[in-house]
Amino acid sequence: MGIKKFDQRTRPIMTKTVLRHTPTPPIGVSLGPLAAQVGIGIGVASFWRGSWYILDDHLFPDNALHSATASLGLGTAGLALTQGMIAHCASKEVSGKNKVKLPSYYNSVARFGSLYGIAMSVVLIWRGAWMMWDVGYERLCKDEEVKATDPGHLTKTGLASHVLAVGGLLAAGRFSSVLAPPASICILKDMALKASTWKEYSKAAKWFFR
């Protein structure tokens, strides 16, 4: 049985038909997603502002160095504990050792608690690093009256942290992290709280139990 040759006469008709039914791609920015992005940005900024101000008022408010050190320490411990717990739960589920069936609401609360713990840990790390830059700059100046937030000094300390951060993140291959808090590289992702399993909720944790 021979191969049927393509009829050249049908090519213009087919081309016109395909072009006629090909949808025109939308031009411009969709206002719905843009409004959602702005709204989410405002919500995240409000979360950070509230957490940061509370910490300013209660975590060694009279000693910037102690406050910065405590922030970094608590943030590091928080990330280790929350991510370690998630990895442990996911590992038990994968290995089939998790025999206990818990109510769905318990899993939702536990997952929200883990996500909230990581979020607060990230705030603590940002706050600690931010304050450490201020403390270090003020000590280098050797002038008790100079503050890192004074006019003119803002530019100097800002340029120092900015340039070093760009270089360090590029060298580490993590520059895209500047688009979001460090939670973007945490093992817990902001997925639906109604995910059916720990494994599904924390897919990025798989490298913990390969």
C-alpha cells in the first residue's frame, strides 16, 4: 500500500483555517492577578511590620547587639525545629511507619503551625541581620553620636550591605531569593492546608529522606 501524497491544493485552505481559529494572545497586564499581587504584598508587609515592632519592644529593647544576636539565634533554631519536624513526619509517612490516623483538622492546624513558625523564624533572621549591619557600622565609626540611620550614613551602610549581598548571593547561585523572603528556599511551601498527606504538602522535603 503506497503512501498517499499530500495534495498541494489543500495547503492554502488549511493554512487559512488554522489562522482563522488561532486565538489572539492577550496584550497588556491582567488587572486581577496584579491586584492580587499588590494585596498579597500589603498583607506580607503588614505581617512583617507587626512581628518586627513587637520584637523591637520586647527582645532586649535597650541593647541592639543583644537583640540582633537573639534574633539570629531564635530564627536559626526556629527554622531547624520546624523544618526538622516536617522532614521527620514526611519520612515516617514515606516509610509506612506512620500508623496513627489523625483527624484532618489536626493536620491542618499542625501544618499552619509549621508554616507560621517558619515565617516568624524568617522575620527573626532578617531582623537580626539588619540590626547587625547597623551595630557593626556604628562600632566601626567609633563615634557614639553616629547612627547608621543618620542622613548620609544611610547611603554608606546601605551601599556596603547591598554590594556585598549581591556578590554573595550571585556566588551562591541564590540571587533570585531577593524576590522573596528566605522562605522561598525552605522545605515547607505555601500549599493548600487541605493537602491529603504530609508528603504532598512538603514535596520539597524529599531530599531529607532519599
